[in-house]
Amino acid sequence: MTGSWHGEAAAVATLTFDVDAETPVLAAGRGYADHMSTMSHQAYGPEVGVPRILDLLDDLGVPATFFVPGWVAQQRPGLAASIVERGHEVAHHSYSHRPPTGMTAAEERADFERALAVFAEQGIPISGHRAAMWEATWQTPDLVAEHGLRYDSSLMADDRPYRLAAAGGEIAELPVHWSLDDWEQYAFLPAPQIGSVITAPSTVLGMWCDELDAMRQYRCLFNLCVHPFLSGRPSRIVALRKLVEFALDRGDVHFARCRDVAEAALADRSLPVRHPARPEVSPEFFPH
Amino acid sequence: MTGSWHGEAAAVATLTFDVDAETPVLAAGRGYADHMSTMSHQAYGPEVGVPRILDLLDDLGVPATFFVPGWVAQQRPGLAASIVERGHEVAHHSYSHRPPTGMTAAEERADFERALAVFAEQGIPISGHRAAMWEATWQTPDLVAEHGLRYDSSLMADDRPYRLAAAGGEIAELPVHWSLDDWEQYAFLPAPQIGSVITAPSTVLGMWCDELDAMRQYRCLFNLCVHPFLSGRPSRIVALRKLVEFALDRGDVHFARCRDVAEAALADRSLPVRHPARPEVSPEFFPH
Amino acid sequence: MTGSWHGEAAAVATLTFDVDAETPVLAAGRGYADHMSTMSHQAYGPEVGVPRILDLLDDLGVPATFFVPGWVAQQRPGLAASIVERGHEVAHHSYSHRPPTGMTAAEERADFERALAVFAEQGIPISGHRAAMWEATWQTPDLVAEHGLRYDSSLMADDRPYRLAAAGGEIAELPVHWSLDDWEQYAFLPAPQIGSVITAPSTVLGMWCDELDAMRQYRCLFNLCVHPFLSGRPSRIVALRKLVEFALDRGDVHFARCRDVAEAALADRSLPVRHPARPEVSPEFFPH
Amino acid sequence: MTGSWHGEAAAVATLTFDVDAETPVLAAGRGYADHMSTMSHQAYGPEVGVPRILDLLDDLGVPATFFVPGWVAQQRPGLAASIVERGHEVAHHSYSHRPPTGMTAAEERADFERALAVFAEQGIPISGHRAAMWEATWQTPDLVAEHGLRYDSSLMADDRPYRLAAAGGEIAELPVHWSLDDWEQYAFLPAPQIGSVITAPSTVLGMWCDELDAMRQYRCLFNLCVHPFLSGRPSRIVALRKLVEFALDRGDVHFARCRDVAEAALADRSLPVRHPARPEVSPEFFPH
């Protein structure tokens, strides 16, 4: 890929797996550790979903990126390595999956660096970051750049990569969007209360194929985010297989790891540079 | 269009785009300005969605109306002009997107007039108004009439235009309805918590085509409201294109700007005149 | 219809329209009367929906039952009479649409009797009752029987009519169910917050046709409940028309007013008699 | 079935019916006993749904398992026996349907043992258990083993049976999952507020057939959980019939009672043994 970030492809697809395991539930309340059923629901992700997904990727011959919270990598020492060994990327997904917007700047920094320490200890190379709950603060890109990572994947201001002028240097942003996330479609738990109706995988598959086709028209990044504890379930992983097969059939969709897309984006000088700027919001007009 | 407000058409379609950008989120809490991901999610509207929509409208050759909060026009000085230059209408959508029902009468007036001042300063002619969150008060039509605007588009007592006897004179009402709004179908944010399941664009397209066909039977105003931060996304804008093509294929659907429909409605003496009247509600029967 | 309550029909269909207008919103909070948009959303029911529904029924040649809160009949003096004149039934739907379960026994009685007084004053004959929000108390059937009404339609213990041994005598119960109500499918308001996703009418039509077909197998009462402020909208009323046409095409579905079904049910001695009995619930096992 | 827990079958299907009746509502609040409509909605389950389901199972010739709260069995003395007489299994589903995670250890034990006492008194043999609301605690498997039961069915760490090393000995776990539960799809009540949109049975049928087909690929346990008060309704029970017919048509799906699957799983030494272990969660990283 030289010149344009997408090369000859009509669209670039990054399959990303957020291996959250127990963390989103524990971040909502430490006491949920007492809920054995809920813990088992989350454990399904790394224990059943991830191996099944790795086999699927092998079978299809496409690379992927796994965003793993540091706590999860620590609790299951062989997990990150088992992903890297299969040719995929492991990336930074916070330590505890607490959303940065709910932490002080110092807490966010500590959580961020703790995760890096875990991966360093395990010898896992890290190039990029995704904020827990996709809830980055204005400090987040600076932390990413300061620690030498090359990209973030938590923002939503475009559906094509963009360059972000962070305090510590330029990084690539690989934007996400809720409509390419399996959480809204599949997640359901009574406590903590998550989700409402569970959508049929065939409906989700249709929606994602339509989005991919439209993204081919607009030359976008199809940055899919799925969770092994959700999309590792049988008919959902079959839907994921069909989606990848659909994309491969199109013939003009390029599958890549996030780190490779980030390098191509940083090398593409035609991409816009955005300068993060928190809106000034007067209490006169927005009193609450 | 003389005589009947809809002329020869079976139905009249007004494509309206509420360019809310960050305002609905900031109106829910000023502190959300700290949430970089959420801000980027909203910024997508004016930055990616609006240009894409303007190109689509050019391509299809249909006019539209963009309801813009004054704060948004102020933050992005060229935005409103870029819409008007393409032959579309810009209309009043409050200053801050706080719902009028949550303000005192004086606050609503101040917010209303501040938006008008912004548009006056930018040389943008304004003929009509839509209340933030479609939450008009009984004062709202009076403000519209008092400031010389010709129509409001926030009420739901009919699916055809009607004339409204406001304190400051008669205005046209171009009614809206939640089923012709993309918010209920597509909006999802974790904080502030908005939406639940994200509907597939193909489902939304089918629903809107059915409504248009039924409105052709009843000679209605197909007053569609979509948000650039939602419907600017690839498969959703493709669905919007298909909807307009579907309507054009019918051959008897007239596309118009709201201001033109309002003038036709005000000139149609066969349309009913409604006199706003707040229901009298006794605490004896409705104690809460 | 002699002998069996359903005669020769495989299923009996009662089309019921709950003409709630502003009441469910005002029952949730008197202050919502200040919300002009919300009031207009509710006013659509009696002002646009009801006339359109009456024309549809004429066109299809089927009878129906309209459950009207006393407050609504009082606010719009000609409304109930306009329904009766077209050959349909008007029935009791509380005075204020406050759920009985949220009132004291004395308040429920006062609200119940106030509605009867309104209908008596307007010369509207009343044979049956439906509790607001389908939230009957154990006193409700007794009120129905004590005031000489013949049936209630607020309970869900069966999908066929049953006889209810109330304190004041036997009445018929024409059971309802949430899956045959348009509220869950279509209702959406931001304040008071009602609903989430708005379902496509074609989906609702499919669901109701399937239920009707299944009810033909089990010889049930297809007791459909729709709201003019919801199902009076164009594509929804077209879906309602298709549903009735589907039923008529089956050739073995009998359409009737609730009062006629109630008389047939009371005359059918093979129907079970249920004796209302509040479950005894020990605080030892159910502490909250 | 010897050797492999699934024998020659591609997938094993356990049809399970949670006969909750009034208990989930009363567990949410004892005061709901005053809500006659809600009580009737729940009573539909044992009174209409269960007999209809028993006839359906006879007709299809497949065995099933009914999880019954002790309180329900006590309130309706002949209910459990009527199920056993038809060749099906009755299993333990708590006494009061309060979730174990909301009780102290002593309360959970008392509730657990009280249910066993009810079934002992009624002469109903019990082999397995399912936690109310699928909210097991880390104590739950120990209670199951200690009382000589052979399996639990409340956890979600796999979609194939597994062996669980409980304090009192090894038991089988027959895992459940929310996507094979009719609650998320069909349940709707205004008070206590449960559910949002009601899904069409044809959509649910498609989703479950897809899951079954995918489970045939992965050799899973298709452990379906439906509720008589929900799935006993006409078009839903017709959808259930179609699902079973679909499975029978596949020719390689084995239907069994939970107790038989549990015995086969315990005899299959190739199945993994899991050791329940509550995650250690530091307040440093998970402060809330």
C-alpha cells in the first residue's frame, strides 16, 4: 500500500475483537464478581469464543486485531500470546475497562500505563489503543502519542482514517461506530442491566453487508468491532463467517490489521489532519 | 401551486435535516464536552454528513430544508451559507437545542431570539422554525409569528399542513411525527444514554416507503426528519437515496422546501385553522 | 350465536380502539399539559385518527368497539355520539386513565362512577369496561358487576372469553394481551418517556396475521387493541385494513362488537367460571 | 448414549419450560399481588400454557423438562404430577424465584431446601436445578451437589455441557444463554416494567432455527428455555411447533430430558471439568 491509505481497494476491512471478558461488568460494579452466572457469561469470551474465532480466521485466511484489557491478559497469561502466534495483532484496550471519562486524568494515565506494563512483561508488541467503552477524553490521544503508539481507534468523526495532531506527535485515528458493533445488537444481561431485545444474527448480517457495500462506494474503513463473549456464539460466528465471505466475494475489499492500516494512513499525506479541540461551552447557554 | 396546498401531487415531500451536531448532547449536560468520543460522534454530522447529503441532493435534483441550531451555525461560520448556496433552505432550530418545555418563558424567548441574531449576522434568511426535541410550548407559535416567520414544524396534530392562529398572526404548521424521524431508529450513545437497538437501514427504508405510499392515498405531507450525524453514515445515506428514488418513481410526489409548502398552505383557505388551547387539567382528576 | 360463544367461526375478532387522547400523558403528570407538541401528538387520535378509522370500518363493513375515557368524552362532546351513530359500541375506559392499581379503592370507585355519569349525560349506552393501562385491581370486576355492566376486558388469564364470578354477579371477561396491542410496537414519546424503537407496520401486520391464524386453530378471541393516536397514522391504518382483509379472506373469522361477544359468552354454559382470588403472599418468602 | 455425551447426534436439544407463574413478579415486589391484571397475565402460564404445551409435546413425541418454583407447585398441587405423568421431567427452580445473588447464603439455602421439601412431599423426583433469573452464586453448585442432584442449568461458560467440581462432588452443567430464552423476545409488562418491543414469533423462529443449525456444526447443546405464560400464546406455540419440526427434519438432532443429558455428560470423561473460582477483584482497579 503506497500513496493512498486504501491502495487499490474500494474499502478496507479491519476485523477487531474486543476481548473484554469480565471487565465491563466489574467496571460497572466490583460486586458482580459474586454473580457466578454473569461471570460465566463473560468467561465464555476468552474460553470458547476466542479459540473458535482464531480457527475461523485461519480458515478464511484473513488477519485481525484483538483489543485486550490488561487485566484480562494478566488473568489468563497465555491468552495474548496465543493470538499473536496465529499472526494477529494484540492492541491496548485499557487495563480495567473503566471508561476514561469516569476517571481523573491521573487515574486514566495510571490505568493506561498499567496495561502497557502487562503487555511489556508478556512480550506482546503494542502499536495501538482503543478506549474502554469508546469513551476517550481529550487527554487520550496525547497518552497514545506520548507512549509511542501509532494509532487510536475510539473516535467517530469520520468513517475513513484521519491523522490526529496529539501533543506528543501525530497518530492515526481508525474511527469506530456503534452500528458496526455487536454490543447494541446482541448484549443482554439482567444485572448489570444491559441491552433489551436480542437481534437475530441474520438481521445483523444483512445490516453489516449493506454497510460494507455502501462503504465501498465511499471508500471507507469498515472497522468492525465484535466481542468474543457475544459473537463467539454459534449462529453469530456463522454470520461473521458469511460476512467475511461476502466481502471476499466482492473482490475489492482489503482485510488488514489495524496497525497496518495506521501506517498506511500516516503515510498518506492527502488525509486530513484534525486538531483535537474541546468545544467551549458557556454555562449561560448550557446551564446543566 | 395555487388553490390546493399540494397542487396536483398525491403527496408532498419535505426532506428536512436537523443539523444538531453537539447540541442535543450538551443540552443534556454541559460536562459531556469532556467526552471526546461523543463529541466526535456528533461532529460527524456537519463535517462528513452535511457535505455528503448536499452532494446527494444535487445528484437527485431535489430541494431540502436544514434546521440548524444557532450555536452550531456560530461554531462553524461557513456552514449555513454552504447550504443556502446549494439552493436549500436554512431554518431556525433554537440556539442551544434545549427543549422549550424545560425553560421559563423568558429563557425560551432569549434562546429563540439569540438564534435569529446569529442568522441575521450571517445573512441567512429565515422563514420557519422547529422546536428543539419537538418540545414546543404554548408560547412557541406566538414567538414564531411575532418574529415574522411563516411556519412552525414541531407539532403533530395532523399529517397534513394546518394553519395556526398564533397571537402575532396566522402561521402554517408543517407537522412532524416520530415515525418519520431517524432518531428512534438509529441513535445510540452510552453517555448520555440514548437509544437501545440500532435498526437496519433496509428496515427503515421499507417503513418509510410504506408510509409514503399510504400518505399518497391520504394526500399528506411526508415531512421526513433525518440527522446528518446519523443518516450521513454510508448505508443510511444509500437508503435515503433509495427512498427519494422510490418517491420520484411514483411520479406524483412533489419535493419542496418547507418555506414553499408553508406559503402554499397559508394560501389554501380550505385548510383548517387551529386555535392553540392548553387543556384545562384539574388536580382533582389528575393529582400528580 | 347460540350454544357455543363463537358459533360456527374458527375465531372471533373484536376490533377495539382505545381513544385515550391526552389522558395517558396527563395521568403520568398533569404538567405535561404545558407540552404543546405532546398534546398535539395525543390530539391526533380523536381529531384525525377516529374519523379515518370510522371511514375504514364503513368501507370494510365490520363493527367495532371504542373504549373512551370519560374525560375525553367530556372534552369533545360530540365524539362518543359520532361513534355510536356509525353502528359501533362505545365502552367505559375509566374517567382519567389513571391505572386503578395506583388509586385507593375509594378513588377507583369515584373515577369509575364519574365516567358512567358522563356517558349517561350524553345518552351513550354502556355495556362493558376496560381498565386504564390494563391495570385492574381485585375490586374492578365487582365495580363492573355492581353497575350492571356485562363484561370487562382487562385481564389476561386466557385467550378465550371466560365467565367471572364477581361480587355483584357474573360478568364476561374478554381477555386482552400485550402482543395484540399497538402500544408496544408504535408508541414513542420523549417526555414522558414512552417506547424505544418504533416497529415497521409491515412487521406488526405479519405478527398479527400469524396470531390470528394460530387463534383460528385454538378457537380464540382475537381481541385487538389499537389507539387512534398511533394506528390512525397512514401506513399503520393501511396495515390495519390489510389485517381485516386477511381475516375476511379466511372466511371463518367472525367480527363482532365486544358487547355481543360478551352476551354470547355469558350464554355459553360450557365456558369456565373463574373466581377472582388474590394470591396469598407471605413476607417470609417475598420480603420486598 | 455411551461414550460421547451427544452420541451420534450433531446436536442435542433440551426443551425446557420455566413454569414461573406469578413468582418473578412477586419477587420484584410482593405488592404486585394487588394487580389483578398482572396476576392473570402470569396465571395464564400454568392454566392455559402448560396443558397446551403438554399436548404439543405428545403430538410431536418429544420429551421435555419443566423447571418449577416450589411456591408454584405448592399453590397448584396437581401441576407437577400432571407433567411427570406425561413422561416429562420436573426440576428444581428455587422456591420463590428470588435471584440467589440478592439473598444471603443462609437465605439461598433456605429457599433451595424449601423447594426440595415441596417436591418431596408431592412425590416428585428431582435430579437438577436452575437458578431463578439465571443468577447463580458461587454457593449454588455446592448446594446442588450437597443435596444429591446431578446437574445445574444456570451458567453460560460454554454451549456444550461441562462437568463442575462442586464442594459436594461433581455435577453436570447444562449451560443456558439469553439468546435461547423467550423472555428477551416476548416479555412485556408495564408494572413491574419488563421488556420493551415485543418481537414477532416468525423472527424468533428464524433466529432459533439458525442457532440450531449452527449448533449442529459445533456439536452443542441446544438448551431452549421458554415460559408457558409467554410461549403458550397461540402464534408462539405454533412457532415452537415449527422449530421442533425443523429439528426433527434435520434428522441428526436428539431430543432429551435434561436429566438424561446430565447423566451422559457425567459419563463422558472427555468433557472438561471446571473448578468454580470467583475472580479476585482489587478495589484499586475496580473502585465501585
